[in-house]
Amino acid sequence: MLIHFINRKIAGFSTSLLLAASIALLAGCGGGGSTAPTATTTGTGTGTGTGTGTTTAAVSSLSLGTSAISIKTDNSTTATLTATPIDASNAAMADVTVTFATTSGVLSASTQKSGANGVASVTLSSGSIDSSNRTAMVTVTAGGKTASIPVLINGSTLTLTPSAGSVQVGAGTITLVALAKDAGGAGKNNQPVRFSIATSSTGAATLSAATKTTGVDGSTSAVTFTPSSAGTVVVTGEWLDSSGAVSVSTTQNITVTPAAGIPFAITTPTTNPLSLSTGATQALAVSVPATINGSTVANVRISSTAGTWTGLTPAAGPGSSISQTPAANAVAATFTAPNTSGAVTIQADAVDANNVLLSSLTRTFAISAPAASAASLSLQTSVAVIVPSSGTNSSTATLTATVRDAANNSVGSAPVLFELLGTTGSGENISPALAYTDSTGKATATFTAGSSSTTGAVYARARVVGQTCAGLPQNTPVVAENNPLCSSTPLTVAATAVSVTIAEGTTVEVTANNTQYILHFSVLVVNANGSPVANSAVTLSVFPVGYRNIAITNGASGCIVPANDSPSFIASEDANRNGILDPGEDTPVAMSAAQIAAGAVPQNGVLSPPQAAGGALPATVTTDANGAATFDLQYPKSSAYQIVDEIAARVVVAGTERSAKITFVPPASVSDMAAPCQLSGTVIY
């Protein structure tokens, strides 16, 4: 008989001895068998019978799969998640309890036991509460092992509908309504939508509201659009999820026409923005009506953020302005561009005899260095990971080559050649092969993926025409590039979706000047199979979503900090996260109990907390071969335990954004918390 010993102490006695004695007694009597708690094993005894027993096999690994990489936001489709616990012999294990959890959506069960085939399964649906486009990370646990897999929840749409496609300055207004629908086309109630005017607009207008919330039919109430200058105005609508992140966005172009009669308008140049070489001159002409809104136009003040002007009153230097008295309903001046590249804003203000502003016009002059001065080129891609093209559906990424001179000025009109290295032969291509840089020094081309996934990266390369490139990034080992006018970037074609996670470090460092803290983080990007996604650009942001002004006191053993919920944190005053103190965002004089407990300052004329209190981190990081990238958050010592920070990481795959967030209270260093406390006092935001 095979004897199983269980070493557990009961009241000071070894049960292994008791069990051995019992088995020996049964064997001596010719007893039939013994039974232990789990998996089966057999043996023979000294008596006339044979016995069977079970032992607990440990879970060696855990696999997780999904029947679908995406489900719809209208709760109409599901993904079946199958978890298989595996023992050391690589066999699936039956009757093992598996725990399922998800960051979003609804699971059909939180625990399941694996069946006779070793598989435990549940289904994931979007649920009926949240209709935003998002990524659910499903995690399973069994026998101390875990596995995770991302499932996309998408299909929701947002549209903007204007009451008219065009409007004349001074002739009235139009309205816009946003409509939010889930994947099934049903309007969604109580969804916040943010409205804004894009910086790419050539005209100007104001909106009556920055945010609206949808009603029962999924539409918002009307936002009033008031035009102020002629051109195309691009209105952006953004569906915000419960955390304030953009779930879906859309745009609507509105044509704004000039006012009737002689308009107050810039007639020369007609192009906006206008490209100019460094040091070049450009004429400016403005038509001017006799009156604006019933007031007589006495003068037109012309100014710019850089460069110089000549006219009736010569400009004194860069950024200065000149004043012109209209003659025959017009004024004119000459602009001389600066010797540095960049966007220069030109402004013409009509004023009355008392110098009161009646109307204002703006134009942009894009200044760049001449093509012959090119000294460096860098190449970037809009999407590092894209899905394969299929049939008539092309999967693309935008390649952007930036050319600069030796003084780091952008170079315009430089010819750039694009090419592919290390192709799969399944149809990938770049178009056009040759492009010219614009005033910002950028030339663009489109990479179209082939029909096959790549085992490694395909490399796009750009070079200024006439240059010879030495680098071979697709080779093993890699041959480094030594020509600054050549640059390459990797592109991965993968048939699976990706997921993003953020991890927070545990060690707080202090900067050299002893005023700031540094906290380490990492971001991990994996595909639906859990494989790393390398060479992927991750966009990072940080925002202080909450704050409090509490007293940290000095105790016998160090700093005494109230618990995170005593007093509780209160929400940031910057509700729409635009960095501007908008009407209604300052803490009211009649504060709530939570605001009083958190030490809020009523109506102090500034945002509480300021954006800088949340700290600073790099705008982007790129994942390594393991799909990971590290970054540091640097924040003021005064923010420790006073701020709730939200860090967001975003990756764009095939034109779709995947994101992750982490919310935490920035800590202080161990040394500052020790006695005597280095943080005692109260911070006031």
C-alpha cells in the first residue's frame, strides 16, 4: 500500500504518525483501501486488498483564450473566455476553481470550475451601463497563476449636425447638435460631449458652451455658433467616458462668409497659412469699412509675434506694431520675416478714435529655411502597429519626415525620397515615393500594409534626394546610420488588437535641488495573444483629478498624514481639463461639507489645483523588444499626499486609440517622512 503523509499539527500531535498507524492497522486486518482528498494514484498493501488515493496536483501554468477580439457596445455580442489550468506534465486539469475578473464590461460568472476537458469558460458582454468605446482587460487566476487578455468594446458613434453649412459674419448664428449612438444605433442618454473649435480653422467663431450632456434620445441640446471672421471653421465634438477620456470624436466644417458691403478683411495674401522663407518680405493689404457696428474706424493697428513691419510708422523691431489710417477703405504694410523658422501670427485690429477695439483679424505666416540649407532629417510614423490589409480594406500609416537646418530651423521645399526595407512581399507599399517638405519642414507619405502579418518589423526610410544612406536597420546585426539626412522607423503588421497597462514603482527619489520628487513608472503593450508589441509609440499625459489642503504634522516617529479618506479629496476645479478658469469652476463661497473638510479656498480666482501640481512626464515613450517602456513622473514635494494624479497612456493601432489609466496619490520619500518630519505644514491651492 502506498502511504500518503500529511504533515499537519493538531493539538501538538503529528497527524502523519496517526495516519501511518491507522493504515498499518488496516493493512494488518487485510483492509480494502484508503482515500485522500484529490487526484488519483494506486498502490498495493501488505494485506489482501488494493487501494486508490488522490493527491493535489499544482497548477503549473494557465492559458487564456477568447472567441472574439472585439464585442459591440450595445450588449448584443459576447466573447467567450476560456481558461485552461495546466499541470507540470502539460496536461489540462479538471475540477480546478478559476476566478475571472475584468476592468470593463460584464462577465457571466466570476468563478468557474474546469470541466472534464480542463476548460473553464465565461462570456463577456459590454453591459448596458457604459456605451463608450474602450478596452476590457480580462484576468483569470487559478492555483496562484494568472493570465490576461484584452477584448475591445467598440462600435459607438458620434455625429455633429449643424442647422446650416454656412453663415455670414454679422448676419446671425447657427446651431449644432451632437448625437451619441451605441453600436446598435440606439441613442445614449446622459453622455457628456465636449465641443471645441480646431486650431486648423481658417475662419473664426465662438461657441455658446464647451460641454453638453445627451438626453434620452442620445442628442445634446443645441450649441450656438457665432461667426467672427470669414473662412472654414472646424468644430470638434468629443464623447467623454466616465473618466473624462475621449471615447469617440468627430468634426464638422462650417463655412463662414464675409460681412456684406466692404468687409473688414485681409485681401493680401489670400492664402492662410502662407509659407515664407526666413528673411523674406511679404505685402499685407486690408480692406476697411467706414464703420463697424456703428462706430467709425479711425485706425488699423498691424502687429505680429515675430518679424518686422514697414509702413507709415517704421517698426522698431520684432513683434512691434504699426498704425495705419485707412485711405480709400484700405491699409497696406510690408512684413519682413525673422531669421528663425516657426509660425508667426499676424493681427490687424480696427480701432475707433479712442483706441477702442472694434474688430480683429488674424493670419499665419509659416516661416522656414530654404531647401539648400537642409542638415538633418527625422522620420516618424503615426501608427507603429497596424493590421494587415484585406481585400478592398487598406490598412495605412502616415509617415512624416522632418527636415531642419544646422540652426534647427524647419526647411521648406526640400525633396524627400521614401522607401521600404525588409518587406514581406505581400503587397506593402509607400506612396508617394517623392514628396516635398512644407513650411514646417515636414513631408508626408502613406504606408499601406500588405495582406500578411510580419514576424519582425518592416522599416520605412526617408532621405533627402541626392543623399546616400549607410544604415541597414533590417539586418542582423543592425548597421547604424551615419548620414544625418537619412532616417528610418519600424512598422509592425499584426492581425491582433493590443492592450495597454501602466505599473507604478515603489521607490521615491529626490531631485538634486531637494524640491521635487521622482516616481518611476512603466507601460506595457501586448497583443491579444499576450505577445509584446515592440517599437510602439505611447503617448502619456498626467492630470491632477483631485486635491485637498491638509495639515501634515510632525510626530515622534515622523510625519503624521491623515488617511486618504479623512478628509476626503475633492475634484479638481478644472472640470473640462482645458487649463482655463471657466465660469462656474471656482469654488463657491457657500462650500459643501466635503470642500470645507478638504480645505478648499472659495473663489480665489485661480484653478485649484494648478496643472503643475500634478507633475510632469515625457510626452511619448517607445516600447522595447519586450513591449515595455519606462518613464518618470517628477512632481513638487508640496504635492505629496495633497493631490490625486491620473496618468493616461495611449497607443494608436490602425487608426484606433487604445488607452489605460492609473490613479494614485503621489507619495513622499522615506527620508522626508522619517523623524523629524520634513513635510510639516499646510499646502494651499
